[in-house]
Amino acid sequence: MSIRLKIIAEVQQVAREQNITLPPLDDDLPLHSTGLDSLGFAILVARLEDELGLDPFTISDEVAFPLTIGDFVRAYENVPA
Amino acid sequence: MSDAHRQVSLTGMASQSWLGGRLAELAGRSVLLALGSQLQSAIALAELDGVARRMLLLPSDISADHLASLVKTAEIDAVVSDNPARWMDDGIETYVASAEPQPASAPIAATRATEWLMLTSGTSGVPKIVSHTLAGLSGAIVADTLAPTSPVWATFYDIRRYGGLQILLRAMIGGGSMVLSDPHEAIADWVARLHAHGVTHISGTPTHWRKLLMSGAAGGFAPRYVRLSGEIADQAILDALKQAFPAASVGHAYASTEAGVGFAVNDGREGFPATMLDGGLDGVDMKIEDGSLRIRSGRIATGYVGAGIAALTDADGFVDSGDMVEIRDGRCHFVGRRGGIINIGGRKVHPEEIEAVINSHPGVRMSRARARKSPITGAVVAADIVLADGQAESSDAVRDGVLAACRAALEPHKVPAVVRFVPSLAVTSAGKLARSDA
């Protein structure tokens, strides 16, 4: 499964657990429109770290905090192997 | 009194000496008890009480650096040891404890109230030393009503720490026999010894008990009194013990090295009735201040030993236990240690309150909640879970069930972000869940 698909699957899992109905997760969807709050994102980032072995937000201080779903996925895809 | 290797007569000890006839030289001295076994330590402290000015009880896991500091703080001028080579260069007079007793020459009169020095089992760093009198240590023993037939006492604890010492004193003062634990012994062998000696009264931390229940070796052991202390006893462990030992009375006691023996709760429920705060029960006064339980009684330590340490009590003589308490429906619930609070994006949680919810799931034997760093909120809660043996559900089902239970019982920031299943959880030498964050 690609990084993108794993991220989307994990977002859906977190939303399910929190009883949140997600809008379609298009690249230009602002993160704050997903319905997830900062705690929800904290949970998502922790689980993605376990699953992908990556946390782009801790690795680099220069990573601009993502604004959209597309930004979020790219932050993971762009981490140097 | 017995351990995994030998047995001695408690009544016989009164006419024997294990100090090679040199007991008189230790009169008025500040003595370090540095013996390899709990059995020898128990014998030595019985012999030295009333003779030495003070005795420092040393558990087995103290580092050399810490020990050097403790020796200095307690002004130790004599050490009773079964390993004299270790003390050769330290400049402290060493008294060798013999492996076999000799008949005592004329008994030495017990002329002084020996100070019993014990170590606190708190966080890292050099343990603090607290001082107790025998009267204070045994205050709760006189008040207890014991079964009329000779009890057989046992404890998971090392008797050189406060919780274990309480049980040893119950055997020595109240009468009966004592079965000592052994840190290197397999649980199945420990239970076999408990069973063989017919142990009636046994005490340990909730973590000790969870490990015993996990071992599957508890069958056949039928104590009359099961006691928990040292950590918060949640409803799950109380219920699990009641189920494992249906004929036993299961109770939990509140005590600490500084505050002494506080009280016991035998109604089968976690926490204690808020009415106990109204005061004067059995000579123990309790109050809640700044969210933590404060205790005053004749059983608290007389003070810390050493210079420059904060006072043990406040101006009214109350010890701050550091244990945070919440009152719900007339019942006081312990929610955690003051120093253990996890901060998630500014919202606080005690790991113990999360663990209590997780432990209530039938598929869980024990758990530990800890802070895990988060670039978003500073920290999130991570939970490590040990599955109950023989339970039918898959770990995925247990995960779902645990998270659902947490969501129902706890505010959102307290629900674990990540759940991990582990074969075991680290336990300190004092029998408590180890809590250094990953």
C-alpha cells in the first residue's frame, strides 16, 4: 500500500473511533475542515509513526505545518529515505 | 521464619546470638545492616533493637554511590555484614554475622528506643532516610484483631522496606510464622512454598498480585487474608482476587514509609469512604489539601535523617502523602501520584486513572499508561497492555474494547492514542509498576 493510502486509511480509522463523518479527503481539503481537532491529529501522527516509521514533524523544524490533506501526505512522502 | 533455603525458630531467637558474641560492642552505635538475605536481616534487627542507637535497613538493590551517601547521612559507625571483604576499605568497623546461631551469653538489656531507619522508595536519585520508633512501627499491630489460631504470614515485599517490615513485625510481635519471599524464585515455586507452609495472611502490591494471577500458578493456594498496598488498588484487581480466592477476605491498606500505616479498607471496593476524613479513626487524622491526602498519627516517621531536607510534616503535624484523591459520591478515590501527571496539550491526566479503566476490561491482566511525545500536543497517552491468560478474544478485539471503555469513561485527551500489547511490564524492586517514560 502506498504511503498516501496508508495515511488515508489511518485518518478514516481515527475518524471512526471519534464518531466523525469525514468529507471527501481531496488534496485541497483544509485539515481544519476534516472535523479532526489537534488531539485527533496528534493521535494520527503517533499511529503513522508506528506504522510508517516516520514522523516528519519531529524530524525537521523546517517542515511548514501542513494546511491541506495534500500538504499532509506530501510531508510524509518527502521524508528522505 | 523461613525463606527459600532455610528455616529458623522465632521463639528460639531470643536465647541466641548471631553476632559472634559481639552484640555488646554495638550498644549505642549507628549500625548499617548490610546482609545478603532477608532472613539474616530479620534476625539481626531483632537482636540489635534496644541495643543499637540506630539501625539502617538496607534493601538489596542500592547502588554503591547511593550507599556511600546514605552511610554518611546516617552517620554509620558500624556495619553488620555477611560479606566483610566488601567493607574492608571503607573505614567502618565491620561485625560479621554468623551463618549459625550460638547460645547468647547473658542477654543484653534493651536500654534504648533504637531508631529504625528505612529508605523511601520514591523516584531516582539517592533515597531519603526516614526514622521510625518500634512503637510507631508496631502501632497498627496492637490495634488489629487477629484470628485466634496461629497465623502464617507472608509477603511479596522485601522486609527491609516498610511494607515488608510491617508483615515481619506482625509475625514477630503478634505471634505466628513468617514466610519470606525470594526475588530470584520462580512464581510457581513461591506459591508452592506458600501452600506448603499453610500461609494464612499475605500482602503485596497490586502489581505483585497481577503477576501472580498471570502466572497461572495460584491454584491450590488458599490464604484467609489477601492484602494489597503500595499502589492504587483498583476495582479490577480487587474483583480478580476475590474470584481467585473466594474463601479469602480481600482488603487493601494505605501506608507509606513516611506516613506509616494509615488505614485498611475491607469492603471490597476501591478507594475509601469519605467519612474517614471526618477524623480520629484509630488515632489517625486525615485531610485532603491541594488535592492530596495528608495523614497525621502516632505511626508516622519521626522525621527525615540528614541535613537540608524539607520537613516531613506541616505545621500541624500532617505528612503529605503525594497521593492525589478525588471524592465521588461519598467515596474517596486515589487517582495518582502528584509527580506523575501527564500533560496533553495543557490538559492533565494521571496514568493510574487510565489504567484503572483499561484493567476493568476482562481481557486485560495489567496495563501501563505513559506519556508519548507528540509534535502536535506535546504528549499523547500510550498504553502498554498485558493480556489476561486464557481469554478468548483476539488482541484486536481487546484493543477495540479497551478504547471503547476508555472513551465511555474518560475525557478525550485521556483516551490512549496508541495501544501496544506486551508480554510483561517492568516492575521496581519495591513491587510497583516502573514508570520512566519511553
